[in-house]
Amino acid sequence: MSVALLLGLSLLAAVPAASATGVDEGLKAAQQGDYDRAVDQFRPLAEAGDPQAQFLLGLCYQQGKGVPMNPSRAASWFDKAATAGNIDAQSALGTQYLTGEGVTPDADRAYALLSQAAGAGDRRAKYGLGIIYEAGLGRDADMAKALAWYRAAADQGLIDAQFALAQIYDAGQTIPRDLHQAASWYRRAAEQGFARAQFGLATLYLHGEGVEPDRTEAYKWFSLAADGLPGGEEQELARRGQSLTASQLEPEKLAAAKRQVAAFKPQLEHRESLSLQGP
């Protein structure tokens, strides 16, 4: 099980002016792709005890930005920041304890950290709690609680949570199957550019499940999924779906569908206010 961390920080005003300036400079360098300079800005502040700099330095180690990738060192810096009350670090460290990335898996520690961060509104922490309750990690499985936490994260625009809900409603294994709900959550994630959700939505359009059958929509979403998937069986299936639906469309409709594919731009529901992501 993997949980990809999106990067964000929202409380710069809470730190002293000198620290805030250093953090700002580090973030600016990172966003320009100069991760070595970003680390040079974050490290002295982190070593001096600034929680935000500790969190950001942890992200550098987690992602191998400006330093060799080292999940264990990332966890160490996250732990310092989390202890000081940094919400982002609590979420990041809780996720590491959930997945075992750089630490020994500990469902109880994960639950405690993620609960703190989720209580403060962190959407990734809410998603992590959904995983815990769905899988019964360290506590009894509870699909009602899992769905509630997934939905809370999904309503905040988290693609992972939207896709998790879509798959649960599509499969109908732990709850009654609801293809209308599946289509709705696939669509939200698909519109944000998530290829696996695009494939799921295309499949529903192809078979008319949860939506009216629509070969044009199916072609559009199969095409986007085929371009976005990294390879393997799912991409091959997307390409087959693309070819099948193309063969079933009249030339004018196929041309229109191709224009839709070319014009598609992901519509993100949530943008991180600050990020280490470079150009």
C-alpha cells in the first residue's frame, strides 16, 4: 500500500520574521529547481529548532531533493516538527508509520499522529484514517468510518480519496454497489487528471454503468488514460478501449472527440499554497 504525499505548508506567519524569511527563500529556491540552495536555507533553521524548516528539510530527504533520498532521516525531521505541533509533519510522519517508509510500521502511532492532523483539517491525514479503518490496521475494520474519512478528504479535493471512494462503490464488495456514486467520484478525480480514474470513468461510459452509454465520452477518457498511465496491463486495456470506441464513432464525432482530448487540461480542486515542487 502506498500513499503519495503532496507537499504543503500554511502557517508561515507563526514563525519569527528571520525564520519566515529563510523558509520563504528556501521555498523560492525549491520552486525554481535549486534544491541545493533550498536545503542550505532550511538546514540551519531546522537545526535551530524551527518546526517548519524541520518539516521542509524532512521533505527534501523524503523526495531526494538537494540531498540523497533517505526516508529514515526524513522521519527524524518530521518527528521533531510533529513534536512541536506542526500539522504537516504530523500527517507526513503518521503516513510513514502507516506505510513503513523509513520507520517500523506502527498502526497505533500512525493513528495518533493522523488523528491530530485530521482534527486540524489536514486532508491527507483524513485519507490515512480512511485506510486504517478500511483495512482494520490496529483497530477493528469499520467501513462506515472509512467512508466518512475518505469522503472528508475527497470533499477537500484529494485525488487519492476520490479514487478510493470510486473503487469501493464500483466493486461493491464491502458495501452495496453504487455505480452512480462510482461514476461521480471517478469523474472528480479524472477531471483533475488522474489517469486511473479516467480509465474507470471511460469503462463506465463504454458499458453504460452509472452513466448513459456514450462512445464519445468513452473515447475521450480512454485516450487520456492511455496517455497518462505508466504502462502495463491497464494502459494496454485503455488503448484497446480507445481503438474500440474510435471504430464505433462516425468520422465527425471522432474528430470532435479528438479535439476534446487535445484541449483537455486538468482542473485541480485544491492547490497547495506552498510547495517544494520545481519547474
